[in-house]
Amino acid sequence: MRSELQKNTLAHLHGTLEDLSAADRQISYKRAVPFVHVPIELLEQWFGNARMLRECSWFRELFDEKAAAAMREFDRIVEFHDGSLGHPPPDIPEILALPAWQAIMAAAADLLRVIPAEDEGI
């Protein structure tokens, strides 16, 4: 049985990956909160999840080895492409045209297919 913390964290991970994987969600996010730099916010959310994967056993318990390996691979892809985005990277909508951001978006969509759904048991 998942703890409330695990359920909430998994829901947040799903939301982050759904936002990272879909241009329309990123555009909606920007419209809803215009003062937020959406790409930086989404990357920081991901980096928090990647850190928890390395440091928190309660977080790792949520994933089988296939999902954990997919998360590590996604983190490698993000780190690889992060340097190509610029510092700071462009915001929405300009970043959507960058091949590096498109690669991150595609990899986020792939990861969503392997991590457990929010309502799946451990």
C-alpha cells in the first residue's frame, strides 16, 4: 500500500512528465501563469524527481527496475540536451522549435509509458 507521500509524489511526477511531453500543455501552463518561465520550472521539477530517485528509498520503491532504468535514461537525455537549450533557455513558445527541447519532450512521452500509473498498487 502506498503512503500519502508516495501517492502525491507519483501524481506530481506524472503531471511533470505530461507537461514536459506536450506542447499544448506547456502553452496552457504559460497562459495560466505568465510570469513563470515554463521550461525552467519543468526542468527543475524533473531534477527534483531525479534526485529523489538517487536519494530516497521510499521513492525508489514505487518503480520496478525497468521503470527506474527508464527514469535514469530520461535523466541522461535531459542532461545531454540541457546544454543545447541556452542559459537561460527560451521560454514558451520559442523553445518548442528547438530540436533539443523536442527530444526532451519525446523522451518524456516515452517515460510516461513505462512508469506506473498513479492508481496502480506497488
